[in-house]
Amino acid sequence: MNSSDELYKVFQKKRKILADLVQRQIKVLYSLSMTEPEESIRQLEERLLTDTFKVLVIGEFNRGKSTFINALLRINQEVLPTDILECTAIINELKWGEKPRALLHFKKAALASTHSPVDIPYNQLKEYVVIKDSSKKEQEIHETPYEKVELFWPLELCRNGVEIIDSPGLNANDVRQQITIDYLSRIDAVLFVLSCEQLGTRSEKEMIDIIRKCGHEYIFFICNRYNDIRRSEEQAKVRQSALSQFTNLTKLGKNGIF
């Protein structure tokens, strides 16, 4: 058994202990007829009892989120769209699967009541998850009948229940950004993708503050495009800038900055 397997087992054990405590609280609230707080705690219980560990990959538009996840898949083919003129409009959930497969889910308010999730070719995700006309972004997000795509892949990282979530880019459209913010309550960890070309914009700092207020204080910061910086002295400046800006924004400290 490798160290990651051992850590995952420890995590699951602690999660079960916390779930037991939550169940006790539910019984107390039920005896006091406190139905409203009971419902929110039941949602927490449901999340704790699941066998999955959800990692949300988050970042502003054109920071390389989808490119980063495509690299994890280790194939010479683009699966998640990465065109800078297009943008992801819905959530993409990367999960373990023996064979590559994509499952498209409909919005509950749209066709979910009459349409079950449908299989789609995984190499044609672009046709379903992106917005191509920048002048109609908000309209298309509202009108799309799709909620999310589940992408199943034989990725060893996901074998033990880890799910990697590709979210719509931030700071390009309020509606799309809200989709990502709403998803924060469902996840266990945050991987924030930044660009070394422009580290720590004001809007990025504002989003980090929102993430921390949602209870996610163990944030992983990925400083993308580091290799695009050719001069060693400039690389050193970028490293120092990342450490000074983000070390205090995650309880992982400098170990959470990559």
C-alpha cells in the first residue's frame, strides 16, 4: 500500500467519526423540533457519508484549468476544451472508470424529469460544454439544458473515489462564476490555478476570500505557465511573489503552493 492509499484511509476514518457526531446532533435537533437547522445538517451528513473526495479545480478564464486536467489524462488528445476563444459553461466531473466514457446530465428545471443522463462521445465534449459566441454568453448559459458532464477515465488518481471537478472560468461572466461558487458546498478540496504571467489579481484574491469563508482553508495553489518564463532571475521573482502572496492564504502554508 502506498502513502496516498494510507492517507485516504485515514481521511475516510475521520470522516466517518465526524458523520457519527453529526447524526447525534440530528437526533438532538429532532427532539427539539428544530427542523430548519436539521435539514442543513442532514445535507452535511449526506456529504460526509459519501465515499468520494471531490477536488474542485478553479481559476479565472484562460488560466489553464482544462489544460491542466487534460495533462492528467496522459493522452495525446484534447478531451476538455481549451480554446481561449471558448469557455466552459457547465461542470465537468472527472471520475474513475475502467474505460473512457462521458455521461451528460440535464438540468432539473429543464429535461431531467423526463430525460435520463445520456452517453456521449468523450472526444466530442466541446459540442456540449462550451459557449462559442462571446456576445451571447449569458443567454447561452441560461438556455443550455445541461447541468454537468461525468467523465469516467482509467486515471489511477481517481481509483479510490477521488473526483476532479473542472469548473467554469471565473471573472468572465457573473452567471458562469455563480455556477462555480454554488458548487463550493459540495467539495472537499480546492485547487486554484493561477498564471505566472499575472499572479494574484484583485479578482483572484476576492475569490480566494469567498472560498475561505465557505470553510475551505486548505487550498492548493497551482502557478501555471512557469516554464514560459525563460530567465532564471525572473523565475526566482515569480517564486518569491507566489510565496509572499499565498502562503498565508492556505493552512498548508508554502507546501500548498506549486
